[in-house]
Amino acid sequence: MQHDVTVGLAALGVAGQVLAGLLVLVGLAALLGVRAPLQALRSALWGYELWAAFLVAAVATGGSLFFSEVAGYVPCELCWFQRICMYPLSLLILFLAFHGDYRAARYLLPFPVIGGGVSVYHLLVENGVVKQTTACLVSAPGGCATKWINEFGYMTIPTLALTGFVLLIGFLALASAGASAEAASLSTDAQR
């Protein structure tokens, strides 16, 4: 059963990477002045951006807890830093989504940005590009370079974390932009 759950989480990671790639492409298109894909995405997700972000944060938190508490993988120092950035988001985003407070989403953006940076660094350590520190070596068996899972030839725990953080950046940015657009629309209506 443990392997089945791991493969399931890895498959969700692949689906998340496809979605994250689409979010990045839509964002790049918008930066280049092509706004139609962004408008289509915003109209498809309108009002559900925070719920989508909550779903990502909840699955990432649950997956992380599965790996450490059920599968018995000892989290390294870098895993803990990623957890510090992810775990609070599950509760905070749920609270914001429940109350429909899209304005506050922008204040949560530093969590996935920092967590994503730690994930990238962890991937560099894991793949031997960057030498792991002594703290990494003593924090878990094999240190931060241990690949507890390696599904589909590349899907490791830091890869899953990075996928979650990129998705969270996208959904929180959409929620923030939606709140700003709504506030601008209300301001324009009030001036009429």
C-alpha cells in the first residue's frame, strides 16, 4: 500500500507540473501582452483560486506527513524548511477561502516563494550540484541528498514540494490579481 500511495502522490505531482507549466505559460503570455489566455483562466477559476490553492497546500501537507509518519522517511533539514513554508498555508488559505478574503492572498505569497527557493536548493543538493552541509548530513540518514522516492525517473520529494510551491504562487497571484481587479472595478463604479 505504501508504494501505491507514493506512486499516486507522484502522479499527482506530474499532473501538478502540467498545470504549473500552463500557469507559467499563461503568465509569460500576459507579460508579453497576450492577455486572452489569462482572461480565460481567470474566468474559469474566478472565485475558486483560494480553494485551488488550499487543495494544493492540503495535499502537499498530507503527502509530507505520509512520507514521514507512515512511510518512515526521516525529513532532513531542508525538508523541514520546506515544511515550515507549506504547513501554515494549509490552514491560512482555508481560512481565507472560507471567508472569501482574496485581498489577503498577496501576504501569503512569500511563503511559497521562499519554499520554492529552498526546494530548488534541495534539488541541487540531492543531485550533487551543490555539496551538502554538515547540518544536512546529521539531520537525516544520508543527509539531504537521500532520494527517499524516485518515481518516473525524476519525481523526488523536493520535486513534489517545488511543484506545490509553484502552483501556490500561481493560484495566490491569481487570487491577489482578482482582488485588485475587483477593487478597481468597484472604485470605477463608485465614481460614476
